[in-house]
Amino acid sequence: MFALTPARKSIDQTRSLSLRWHVGALVCIICIALLLPMFVTNYRIFQATMLLVYAIAVFGLNILTGYNGQISIGHGAFYAIGAYTAAILIDYYGWPYWLSIAPAAFICFCVGILIGIPALRLEGHYLALATFAFAMALPQVLRYKAFEHWTGGVQGISLLKPEAPAALPVSPDAWLYYLTLAITLLLFWLGRNLLHGRLGYAMTAIRDNSIAAAAMGINVSLCKTIAFAISATYTGIAGALGAIVVQFVAPDSFNFFISISFIVAVVVGGIGTISGAFYGAAFIIFMPNWADHISKAAPWAVYGLCLILFLAVMPGGIASIISRYLPIVIHSISRLPIAFRTLVARISP
Amino acid sequence: MEGLIQQVFAGLANGAIYAALGIALVIIYQATHHINFAQGEMAMFSTYIAWSLINAGIPYWWAFAATIVLSFVGGVAIQRIVLRPFDHAPALSVILVSVGLLLVFNSLAGWLFTYTMKSFPSPFPATAPSPTSYLSMHEIGIIAVTGAMLAMVYAFFRLTPLGLAMRAAAENPVSSALSGINVGRMLATGWGLAAAVGAVAGMLVAPIVFLDPNMMSGIIIYSLAAALLGGITNPWGAMVGGFIVGIVENIAGAYLLGTEVKLAIALAIIVGVLLVKPAGLFGQRSVKRV
């Protein structure tokens, strides 16, 4: 016990350091993100844009599942609704692409409320079941003949790549990247404030014990419905951005496996963490590319195994590992100059 | 009218398939109080095992029996190895693990057996029983086998001490353990039985839909709808639910919506049942203690 005391003290010191490091790290990451398009190929810029898009979607799902405890294994459906709303507005009604994101968000908000209300009566397995069926059925509805006029049926809708504003000297890919980055930062800032505010704490309280939360005066039904609607909105915005970036929507790109990817990303990144959305999104962007070399089936096998292994061994996901070990690493690095100086002092006479 | 009768009978044949897989879902629910999203993929994988055995030259019924035994062992092994660490985990983890199993079995089948469709033999004669019959021999066979399986499952849960112990272990694990029931073994047996019943369902479906790794993706949704409609605690309910879902699906597909959006019907049934009568038609209403 006595021997442990110094170590504990140093960990406390790292904790007090960590806020400064947090802000510093965030500024560094944003700077790197801003400079990134100058150094990499257009394909890498596209991948980075999709990473941000998926991070928004995964964050949306995490608000619902991680912070509010409502399980959805059909969030790809909201992504599809957002994507189709944007694509139909741009292609059929001729809206400018940047204006189509807000209606997509609004429609997903409304659909989120419509689904959130019946979801109030469904807990655990049953909610998972209903969302599972929702995600399975949606591609068929998108393919349905009666809506072909708007949705383009099986062929889907192709969009044109938006040009960067004439005043800015950047390529179209870089422009889309910067637009997505700005929206991502805005949404994560809003989401962080939401989760650390009154509503966020109420949502977490409901997750941990809904009866106790109700006894504390939280309006459980209202709070859960709002959580569903906000979550759907985030994922819908991601869908709209994704449609603009990929320039194509079709029923088959929104099959059941996109919903699975999102839930895998939530688990691998870290359930109930904000930064986890980025780790999870990176995982579902880069892992399939890499595993495809082994076999066509390999990405899904890796998804399944990671889902089970992470839940069993690392329920906090990558975010928990980083938040546990990064301060220690940073602390040791910050001590290096001192160690170096003492070393020099010892060696030199 | 002739067309309608034809749709009803086709619905009955489909319904028997949904009922067969629905019974497997009911068994898992009876034994563990969880819904197994991987049930369809486990059944598909069992069917591939049967296909390999038949291709190796083993007679159909021997392969049939061997597949059931292997599936039982496999189901027990999955519970013991994969699900055991999650015995005390929240429902979210268990659901996600079953989704993980779904992915693993789907990709494993694709990896081992490729994604090309394979035909699977039927044990029943190909000829219709009479020229005017609405059902083929295979469809009559499916209904008969499902009915027999249902009777066995029902008798097992209602009449045998092991069935009673399994229900008790799911209902209240702590108090059953204190009464001398080996809860872990009961959970494993439940998974084994469900895997075995699922294997039978898979072998009955495969001659109709052909064997490929995604053959169960639509069927599992209907089976879930069937099990919920009948009440997920009652095997008879799954059978009746299966027939109703099969008939409604066929008639709505033929006359109302067209066959392309049939899955939306399953979704409507699932959401409707959960909202209007969560216990299903024949299920027991569960009461939550605060």
C-alpha cells in the first residue's frame, strides 16, 4: 500500500495536466485536419470526408444507444432517409446541394419522433427487433414502383459533383472535405454541450435506471423521444452529406449491413463516448479495404469477431484505452526533457 | 376465388417454414429470455453441413440425423464458449453478440462454401399427391414435419422435468440455482435444442429457396414476426403465428402491395403486435417487478 502512493500521486498530476493537454491536442488535431488536403491525394481526401460523415452518423447512434440505452440496429434507415431526401431535392427539385442538408435533417427529426414514440413501449430486445425489421424493409420500399418517379427505383439517383465557390482556390474534393469538416465540428460541439447539459444527464439517468430517473422528476417519455429524434437527425445529416460526397444513392447501398457497420463502429469506438465516433468511423472505413484482400467474406467476419471480442474484453472500446493510457504516455513524454537533462548533468563533469 | 384459395395454400406452405424457425426462436426465449438474431444464420450453416454430408455420399436421412446432432453440439458449444462471458451482462451486449454471431456465420458460410446458389435435395417425392392438389408433396411434408417437431417441443417443455427446469432457469436463475438446477447447463441445452430445431427448418427450406449464405435473411424477419404474433413464450403460438403471417404475406403481396415490398408487411406485423398486444395472441403477459 505504502509503495503504491508515489505512483498514484503521479497519476493525479497527469489528471490535472490532462485538461491543458486536451485543449492542446484538440487544437493540433484541428490544425492537422485543416492542412490535410494539401498533402494527400484526392482519393485520400474522399476517404477522410467519408470518415467524418460516418463519424457524425456513429455519434448520432451513440447518443441513442450509448447515452440513452435505447438499442437500434437499424440506424442505416435514417442514413438512407437523409441521403434520399438530399438526393431527391437536388436531382428532382433542383435545389443547391448545401441547402438540401437542412430539410434532410428536419425530415429525419420528424421520422425520429414518429419512430421514437412507439419505441417508448419497446425495451431492449423488442426495440432491437423492430429497428432490425425497419432496416431490412426500407430498401424494398425505396425500390418500390410507386415511388420510382422520385427515387429512381433500382437504379437510384446520380448527382453531379459540386464545384468549390469561385473565390476559393481549392479542388472540389477539398471543398467538400472542408464543408464536411465544418459541419462535423459544429455538430460535435453541439452534441458535446447537449450531453453535458440538463438533457444529456437526464438521458444518461434514464439509461442507468429509468424508474429512479422518473422518480427524480425526469419526463422519461419526452426525454427518450427527443433522444431518438436527435439521434435520427445526426444520422440523417450524415446521410445527406454522404449522398453529396458519393454523388449516388441506390437502395442496395443502404442494405442491412450499413446499419450493422454503424453499431460495430459504436462498439469498437467506445459505447457512450464522444471521441469514440471517430475511432469507430475510421475502423469501418479502413478495415474493409484492408480485409477485402483476404476474402470477400473477410470484412464481415472481422466485424462479427470484433463485435464479440470488444464486448467481452474491452467494453469501453478504443476510446477507453486511449483515455486510460494516453495521459500516462503524455506524462512520460513530458518528463523526457528533465530525464535528458539529468542524464546530461550526470555524464558531463 | 380460385386464385385466392391458391394464395392461401401457398401461404400455409410458407407459414410452416416461418413456424419451424419461429419454434427455434421460442425455444431460445424459453431457455434464456433472449431473442437470438443469429438463429437464421445458424440454421443456414447447419444446412450447409447437411449439404456437405449428402455430397460426401451419405444417404439423406443419415445426413439429416447427423446434422441435427452436430447442430445440437454446435449450439451448446456456442453458448458455453461465446455467450457464457455475457451471463451477467446487460441486454444490449447479448443482443450485439447475437448480431456478431449472425455476421460470423454468414461470412464463414460464404468463405467455406462460396456465394453461389446450390440446390438441396428434398426427401419427399417431386410429384403432386393428386392433379388438383394445391400443395406439393414437399410442402405437405414441411407442414407435417413442423407439426411433429412442435408437438415434441411442446411436450418437452410441458411434460418433462428437464423442460420444467429450463423454463425455471430462464424465469428466475438465482432461485433455480438455489433449488439445485444447474442453470448454465440449462442455458446450453436451450441453445443446443434451438440449433437442432433450426437445422431441421433450414433443411426443409433449402429445397425451395436454394442454398446460399443469405437464404435466411428474409425468412428470419417473418419468423420473428410469427413468433411475436403467436406470443414468444408459446410454441403453438409460433405455429399459428407462422400460418397467419404466411397467409397474410401472400394475400397482401398478391392483391394489395405487390411482391416487392413483402418485408414491409412483416415490419407492420412486428410493430403492430408489439404496440397493440406485446404478449402476442397466445403468450403470457410478463409482469415486471419494480
